[in-house]
Amino acid sequence: MTQTQHNLQSVQGETPEGTAPAGPTTGPLTAEELQLSARNHSMPLEAMRRDVTPPGLHYVLTHFDIPDIDATSWHLLIGGAVERSLELSMAALHKDPAITVPVTLECAGNGRSLLSPRPISQPWVLEAVGTAYWTGVPLAYLLGKAGVLPSAREVVFTGADAGIQGGVRQRYARSLPIREAMRADVVLAYTMNGHELPPQHGYPLRLVVPGWYGMTSVKWLESIEVVTAPFMGFQQHVAYRYQDSADDAGTPVSRIRVRSLMVPPGIPDFLTRNRTMAAGPVLLQGRAWSGEGAVTGVEIGIDGAWLPAQLEKPLGGFAWRKWTLPWVAEPGEHVLSCRATDATGATQPLEQNWNYQGMANNMVQQVRVTVA
């Protein structure tokens, strides 16, 4: 029996006490999910008041353990279908041309815990996102030095983090099509917001792919291999796919779907996070982004009535865009929403994007507010 067949049998089914269900469930959060949520962390929504997210507030997802790497002995290996293999130290990389790119990164599983039934994995709510300035060497520059052969089809990136997932012992690895790898804005980053990469963000070197969900931006990078056939590693061929069911081969997750989020107004209740605020004028604000095309509009829902927000200039082509809307809050209970549209015409849905792995649920956010 395959792992996916086993998972299909367990959807919404009972499981032995003390174990997590293998497939999506309508039950409470499991001990395994709570353990994952303690290791990984999301960005507090109030941090969206900042154009750039500090490293300690930026979302973090680590599949396995954070490697402890000595940069003085570390080397990056570039090989495969190239004219010449390269072995580069950090000192050598710092001598190469550098670019700085503002990028909004979002985890592909953002919104997973809001799905029903809920796929079992990292139980993100809405805040698995962050925007930073990434500085490093353009990937295309190094591939040019290596000389990519005409038969090349993909580029595989392997990190130093190792573990077991789906019963498969592995190092975290993902690939990009050649056309994406050769984009001018794809960067091998060694600084974040002008400072050395923190350990949890991929020190000493990580890949950053603007516009793609965060699983593509491999951290703790150790090797780059140009290949002539599709990469069939676990994180590419099994994980990070849109599936209708466990036995569906699915399609790969790639670019970020359009999304907007609101900075919740007022003050929160400690436990429930329900919002309370005084009556009167308030400036609603938030951010919107998309990996498919520029954000062209954001609508704000006030108790179901939609109003256009004012958009500010984005930090870059793949960085979020600030929006604002003045609102005169009247006493009572209110539901606030925000919905973005991008240049492709895609608009956030009002209902969940359900899929078996819980990928890219960009359903419209709702914020309940008590005005007194």
C-alpha cells in the first residue's frame, strides 16, 4: 500500500488515541500540529504597518532541524549539465556582483488551518508571510559562469537540512525550470535587510525566488545541480502539490496566489484575539500581493458592502503593496474584510480553496470588531 493510499483511508476517520490522523480531519488540533506550530512561527498582523519585516517577525518554516554551519569551511557546489563545475566559498561569492531585491515570501500552506476538513501539517492561520530585502549573487550570473548545456531542463537546489518526511529520508531539495532559474531577479542571498542571514532564515546562503511560494526558496544551500530530466524528489513530486484526494497525482504548487490582509484595528482580547475599538474615524490598512501579476485593486468589505481602497506604490515587482481606507466606525458588531485583484484578473475567493495538502488557501480574511 502506498503512503497516499494509506492517507486516503484515514480521511476524517478515527485514529488510535495519541496519534494524529493521516488525512484531513474535522477534529481538534493534534499534539503533532501543536508541536510544529511551536517550532515554526508566523508574522503578527500588526507588523504589516512596516514596509519591511524584521527577521524576528518574518514567518519561519523549517521542515527539519536548523543546521549549524561554519561559513569559513562551507562551500557551494554547482555541477550537473554544465560546461564547468564550480566550488565557491563565501569569500568568493562576496566578490561576485550583487543585487538587492525586495520580496514578499509566503508559505504555500498559509491558511491551511482554516480549511474544513483540515489537512494535517503546519497549522497556519493567515500570517505565514513577510517582506524583506534580500542581497546576494544573481543565480543567472553563476549559471552563466558554469555554462549551462543546451540539454538542461531544470536546476535542483539542495539544502543542508535533513530529515524524514512521508517515510522518505532526505535532504530538503527543490527544482526550478531553466527559464525561471535564469530570471535576473532570482538571488542567492547572504544578507536579509542588510544584515547577515539569521540561522533560521538560511545562514550562510539561501535561494530567494520572487513570486513563488516560500517552499521554492531553499535555505542553507549546499549544492546546485543542472539536470536534463524532471526532478523527482519528495518535496517536488509528492509534497507541495494541488490534489483533490490522496490518490490524485495533482499539479505542482508554484506562484503565489493573490492575497490581501488587514491590520486588525483596535485592541485584542488576550485569548480569543477578538477586537474592540472606540467609535469614530479610523484608518483601515493592510497589504496585498501576488506572484502572478501586479496587484491592481483592493476592496474593503464593511458588513458585506465593498468599497475601493487607496493603493500605494509597491516596494518592488514582487513585494507587497500597502492599501488604506478611512472608516467611521459606528457602535455595534461589525465584520471587516479585504479582497485583492491582480493584473491577471484573479480575485480572492469568498470560499475556501480546498485541496488535500492544504495549499494556497487565499480565501478572503474576515475581522470581527466590537465598536463601543
